[in-house]
Amino acid sequence: MSSTVDTSFIPDLPKGPLDTYRSRAKFDWKKLRLIFEDSNSLKIKYKTWNTLEADPLFAKPRCTLSADEQKRRAAMQMNRMTDFNLVPPEIYDLSYKHKTKYLMSINEALHSICPSFSVKIALGIGLFNNALNAMGSERHLEYYKAAWNREIVTCLAITEVSHGSNTKLIRTTATFDPKTQEFIINTPDFEAAKCWIGNLGKTCTLALLFAILYTADGTNHGLHGFLVPIRDPRTLQPYPGVLVGDIGEKIGLNGIDNGFVMFNHYRIPRENLLNRTGDVTPEGEYESAFTEPGKMLGAALESFSDGRLGIMQESAGTFSHAAVISIRYAALRKQFGPDRSGPEVPIIEYQLHQWRIFPYLAAACVFRVSVFALTDIYLETVEKSQADSNGFQLLTQKVSEIHALVSSSKPLLTWTARDAIQEAREACGGHGYLKAANLGELRNNHDACVTYEGDKNVLGQQASNWLIRQWEKDVESPAGTANFIKNRNEISGFNFENILKRWDVKSFEFIICCYEWLMCWLLQSISKTMAEKVEQGVDRFAARNNVQAYKARDLTRAYAEYYALKSFQKRLTKSDVTPDVQPYLHTIFLIYGYWCRDKHMTTFYQGNFATGASFADTIRNNLLQCCSDIKDVSVSIVDALAPPDFALNSVLGKSDGLLYQNLQHEFMTNPGALERASWWQDVVIPPKSKL
């Protein structure tokens, strides 16, 4: 990176005890930060962080608020957004890609401070308006503007009590009545009630509802989107025919008013049908310019799935927070030493502790790069489809691979982030259990990410199904993520011994070659097993489902890890990765690669890629060595990932390194800490005798 690169907008860190490790890094952590994310995105985040830090409404409550108060607070924060001007008017004139990335950067910054608030914004503005762009037409423009101006509170109502992932069997109906020019929305029973819908519980005034469209002759035209008024915006009272409520307190994210709704023959105007892929004429005839409107709707739905990428970005941020807290704490916390009466050693110096937390640091770095690379691929694809009159057809040609990438990467990232938070909590010992450590909040709020937007195991099956199709037919991989299959014959001949003759064990190529062998072996094994089952008379549906538990699930994980590593490797080839930082980024690549390889160890031996102890010993010994190599610069690496202290909100992870002074302040100033309990008389046992 040029020495004149502008890092002036990145605040300096305070001097303090962490300087012991910071001084060992011979690179500029601010420049490293601009390798992990681009400067435009980072400037947007700092603007957002600084704006919210100055507003008392976004100050962190010292005590846990009631669920109802959390909902009220998040709703008020959403209203306050109109005062901040975080999105200048000229942003809306940018291209789809640049506008969306701008909004994503704001959302990521919001999520690091107030996760419930950021989800409300994402659902009620971002996803809603993306859906209108993808599925609506000019006649819906007023709703688009109203959502941006916060004149309406919106939601996306897809999931039902008895159906989530299988949207084709959603049971809410919308039947057209030509006599009144209205659709009649109806919920046949409770199992068809829309549920878990964010913003719906208390505040939503308009829902983008997905229902099965029927014309008056009883013909089922499949799933369509409808704009359905829920409440009067002036009173927030539901309209007649709408039974709507809040589903109750959750494990976390209680600022989001998740709700349920049922409709009793509720009527909406014909024009409220989102009609880009199909429409109903005033006479009641269904018409579409597409031969397969259902397929086109699927493409349209994919064009606003940047919500899934937003979740991945948020999870990458959560991941980073956990790494920052655990590593800063480990550099400050001292326990034991070689001399019982001598100085104690920071726990970051111990091999076991490095092995516990450094792979998650490496994963945080790799995912931060790979998620944004995937976001660029996705946004460029959608932008091209929107610019072409034949956009839906173009989108369907490329969307399968992108969907496979998202369907594999999202489970991997959210699961790994979940595990990182838990490991960080345990690595911080008892202090990590404090609410003020913020690891518990991170864990509870992140937990939803491993569930919503589709069960992660089901998403993984969609990714493995796509890979199997590439294996069994001609490879169609516009993004190049499955091109390795074209070289299956050569790759299948790989083993540990002959790869070592070609590549050094610490090279990019060694890691990548191992992954390509792993995926080819799994694909071959899965395809063979499925074919054998089909020959035995098992239907293909059952045959496919019965290879999921080990092989297909492992394939999906390996594919996501492979993509993440390839993306990180590609990032390291750019000119801003200077010689002072390149070796450490290479080590990060190796740590994540070895760590993941260790998780697949059984498969490498099962497929005869390796025999004896040599392969396992090589992977594990090199993992431990790489963890040791990165120890002295780990604090500077997390500095390059860390948000401001206001957003990190952790008494254990503050950038000043004053661990025990900060703990003392927290203990002494928490509400009621030094006061007698108000309920003391309820627990005092009167003496039985005079003493």
C-alpha cells in the first residue's frame, strides 16, 4: 500500500498496557484495517458510530430492560434515523451496487451497537424496498418512498407456523374477486398463520405478504407477493379482519417485535399484487410475460437476498468482536510462570490458549474478506440483471452458483461465529460471564443468525445438490467456484505424499490442493452411493437425503471453506498488501486452512489420501507453530478488526488495556452495588434470643 494512503479518519488508540504487544508489530495496523475492508465502507461506519455515540437514545443501558421497553426503545431509535442524515440524497442516484454497499455499511455499524435496531431497519426498509424493486412495478412506487421516509413501518411475511423453508407449501391464500376488484386474503387455520415476522408484533402498518394466488375459477397460480395493510398508521390499531399480535419474549433481540397474523377473508385492492412476474386483469384473467412465472419469481426473490449477505456481514462483525475481546484480555491477564515466586505470564503466551483462540482470529480475518468478495459478486450480478431487458433470464443463469455459495457460506460463518463467541467467553474465565463483558449479549443476539433465513442444514443441502449436479453433468460455474471439477481425474490421483513433492506444506497451493481432493472424493462417493440406492429401487429424493449426515454436510462445509480461502488468497495478491504485513496474512491463511483441515481429518484417511501418522502430525504441528508465529502481532491484528470502544461495549476488551481499573469501575458503579438491598427486611431472620 502506498505510504500516502489516507488513514487519518481512523482514530488513534490510547497508550496503555497493551503497548507491550502492540510495539512488537512492525506494520501499521491502520493500513492493515484497509486491507480487511475498503476505506469508503469504513468511513461510513465511523460516521455512523460517531453520530450514534453522541445521542443519549443509543447509550448502553446499565441493566437489562424489560422486553416491552426494548421494543419501545428500538422503535424510537428507528424513528430517530430521519434526523441523522446518514444517507445523503445523492446516494440514491448511485448504481445499485454502490447504493446497496453504502446501506450495508451503515447497517453493519448499526448492528455492532444495537442489533435489534439494525434488524428493524433492515427488515422494514432494506428488504422491503428490495422486494418492491424485484417484484413490483411503477404502481407501487408510493410505498417505496413511504418506507424510505419512515411514513410506514413494514415487514416481510413469508414464514408460517407449519412452513418455513418449503415456501411452495405456504397455505395463506389470496383469491381474486372480479366483482369488487379485490383480493381476499385468508388464513385457513392456525398452522397457516404468518409467524416470527419482524416488526409485525407491535409496530408494522404494512406487510409484504406471500400467499398462494387463486383466480375466481379456482386455478392455483402459485406463490405471489401482496401489499397488505395491517394497522392504521395514526393509531396502530389493527384493521377489521386482521388478528395480529406479538409472539412473546425471546432468548435475545427483544427489541424486534416478532409477531403473528391471521386474516379472516380480508380484502385488499387488486393493485396491491406485486405484478412484475405475473398479474391479474380486471376481468380476472391471470397473465404473465414469462413462460415459467414461478421460476421468474424465484429469480426475483434471489434479487433481494442481500438480506442473507447482510446477516453474514453482521456475523463477521460479531465474530471480530469476540476475537478482539478474548485476545486483548489474554494479553493482559497473567497467570502462573516458570518461577513460582517470579513474575506471572500473560495467558496469551501459553500454547493451549493460542490453540483455543487464534484459529477464530484467523477465521474472523478470512471471513471479513470473503464475505465482502461474495457480496460484490452478488451485487454485480443483480445490477447487470436490472440493466438488461432480459434481466430475469440473465439472473437465473447465474443465480444457482451464487445461491450455492450463500447457502454453504452462511451456515459455516454463523456456526463458526457462534462457536467463537462461546470459546471467547470461556477463554475470559469468570470475568467473561459478566454482562459488562458483552460476550453474553453477543451470544444471545447472534443465536438467531443460525436459524433465520432458513435452517442452516437445509441451506447446506441446497448447496450440496448444486455441487452434485456439477459433478454429474457439464460444469456451469460462472464464478469459477466449481471449476476444479473439470480436473477431477488429476485431482483424484492426489495424495499427501505426491502433493508434498509439488508444493511446500506452508504454501497456498498445498492447502488448496488438499481441499480440491477432499471435495472430489466426497462428490464421487456421494454420487456413487446415490446411484447404487436408485438402482436398488430407492427414489432419488430418499437417496439424496440419506447421504446428508456425513458426506453431503461435509462437502458443503468444505466448499464454503474453500471459497473463503480462495477469496483471501486472491486478496493477498493485490498491491496494497506490502511486504511488512504479507507474511502475517499468509500465516492467517495457513492457520485457518490447517484448523479446518484438522476437522476433516477422518475423511482424508477414509479416502486414502493419507496413511499413517505423518499427515495428521504435519497438519497439527504446523497449526501450533503458526499460532506461535502470530502471537506477538495478534493484538495489532485485532486492533485492525475492532470497532470503537463504544460499539465493542466490553469492560474486558477496551482499547486502553486498563483491564483491572475498568473492572473496578464497573463493580463500584453498577446500580445498587454499594447499597443495602431494598428487600433486606424480607430475608433477615429475627434473633430468637437476646444477645
